[in-house]
Amino acid sequence: MTSLTDRKNAAISRGVGMTTQIYADRAENSEIWDKEGNRYIDFAAGIAVVNTGHRHPRVIEAVKAQLDRFTHTCAQVVPYESYVHLAERLNAITPGDFAKKTVFVTTGAEAVENAVKIARAATGRSAVIAFSGGFHGRTFMGMALTGKVVPYKVGFGAMPGDVFHVPFPIELHGVNVEQSLAALKKLFAADVDPARVAAIILEPVQGEGGFYPAPAALMRALRDICDQHGILLIADEVQTGFARTGKMFAMEHYDVVPDLMTMAKSLAGGFPLAAVTGRAEIMDGPGPGGLGGTYGGSPMGIAAAHAVLDVIKDENLCERAEQLGGRLKQRLAAIAEQAPEIVDIRGPGFMNAVEFNDVKTNLPSADFANRVRLIALEKGLILLTCGVHGNVIRFLAPITIQDEVFAEAMDILEASILEARA
């Protein structure tokens, strides 16, 4: 009999990289069972999509109720109240004490694309500045903004123009805030007039780039620079949003607010939905018909998102994220006493990462990180690596994970790191 892996290789483009060869049969909260009945603890959560867990009963109930009413009208043809109400809710809970508006699309990359479109329409400018190591999607504008070549840009030819990058401050890798800001100042002097820049975009915590939080000093300086030059500040909260960092949005950890915010992933608890929310006058920059999409604001995604917001509030998931992240970092610190490969443990809330170096060379070790991942997978724990050097393991378990399952995962993680040293 032909294996599922062989069937996959024969039927699906190799460009769709699959981290594991686990073929899901069913999932519940923080656990997945494959077609052979093997159980796994899920510390990937579909890359931060199911913060509220696989198949949260309230999310499933909301979607089932919507299925009994209608599945699609295209909101731009026949709108529905739930779409309007969710926009009202996002306008109310996103950072910033000013009038806001929202547009719904389907994916995080679409949200980023539309944020750039909105910024350009509102400012009449074209240039956009992003950061090295940032990830903003696999569309052409998303690739252009993304600060990592392999695998996201390689082989795809010329990127869209008027996109510039500056180094992201990571003290561990020899770049501080002052150096990043100096690079931005040099960019303004040598490459692009700040009067031509529509927006600066960054993730409050870099996702694919390695889970590095943006220093508060950087965020304050960017806000000042944007205000000085009439540039819009875009916070890409696609991976950081919806309680993951211990706040509803990661920007709440800072004392400045963005002009535009992109969100997706856990917004709808596993159903495709993304959004851009921002200052009302900026969001009204594009003319009617300039924004939207056939599936943007899917009725099922909208219904799921309403349930997700209710669950986060009613189950105190922001507080839960802080508790789980604290326990995880404490356990990793204990493991580090036996594993000198661990050079950093970081991340706000339950958006955490551990970084590994080779003990002999003190250089980033993607090999060690991958060994840990593979050993953990054999033991029934799904982990993801990330980082420009591939030497970081990120932890994205559902925030609803049961205490006993979390404890089991910690034991597997410790055994996997120590075994990888052998």
C-alpha cells in the first residue's frame, strides 16, 4: 500500500514544506491523534492559530449555528450584522483611544498587503520600511517586506520596489537599539527621503525571525520618527495577537500605539479570517471598492471570532498565558543548568522561545535545535523551530492546555534536550 507520505510527494508541490509527516485524524484542545491512532501534544497550535485550543466547544457551537443560517453571501454584496459587530468589537479592544475602523480579509498576508495599500492611499506615498528577520507573508509584497531570504524569497525573482530594510535590534547577535536607529537614519540620508515613506512595519515580537521582542526604546523611537515625518506605524500582530503574549495584543506592552494593526491566525480559532484595524481617517484612505475580497469576512470565520473573543475574556486567557509562560521559562532555566547549549530563554506571556548555540564554537546551532525537535516528536511532542539561523525552538501551545498535559510536555522537552546532548 502506498504511504500517505508517498501520496503527498506525488500529489502536492514540494514548495509546500511540511514540518512533520503526522497526518491528523482528530484533535482536541492541546492534543492531536494521527491516522494510526498515535497521540501528540501540540506545541505548534497550527502556528499560533488555536490559542483557544483545537475545537473549543464555544467556537464549534458558534460555527454550527452559523452553518444553519447561511455560509456565504460575500459581505460586499449582501452584508451581515455579525460582520459589523465584530468590526465594532475590534475597534473597541485594539490599542488607541481614537476612532477606528476595520476591514476583514482572509489571511495574514492579505492583511499586510491591505495595510500597505491603506497606508499608501492615506499618505499619498509609496515607500515602506521593514526590519531584518521580520516575516510578513508569502505574497509578493509580503515577501518583499520579509527579512529572510531562504526559503521565502529564493527563486521568486525581483521583489516589489520601494521596500527598505533596517537591522532589528537583537543584543544577543550584536545589534542594539542605537545601531538600528542609526541604520534608519542612514537609510533616510542615503536611500529614501522620509517624506516619501508611507509606513514602517514591524512585529512587536518577531515570529519566524526568532521570537525576539521589540525593545520598548525602539518602539518609542519609531513612534517619534513616524510622527516627525508623517509616516504611519504598522504593527503586524498576526502571530502575537489574541492573548498569546499575556495581553490581548502585544502592543499593549508598550506605551505607544500604532496607526494600523494587522491580525489573523488566532482571531477565529482555526477558521480563516484576518483583519486590518486602524485610525478611522487612515482606514478611509482607499475609495469604495479598493478594499475587500470574495471570502473576506467569511460568516463562519466571523462567528468563530466572536466566540474566541468571549472565550479569551471569560476564561482569563491573558492571565493564563502569563502563568504558563512563567512556568515554561522557569523549567527551561532549570534545564539550562545541564545544557550549556541554551544561550537564551525569552518571550512575553506564552510566546516563548529557547535559543541554542554550539558549545565548541559558540555559534548558532540549527543542528542542535532540529535534533531536539525530532527527538521530541518521537516522544509525542510537536515543536517548531524558527530564527534567521534556524537555532531557535518556539513554543506555541494552546493557552487552554490542561495542566497535566503541560506537565507531561515539560518532561518530554527536558528529556529531549538532554538526549540531544548525548
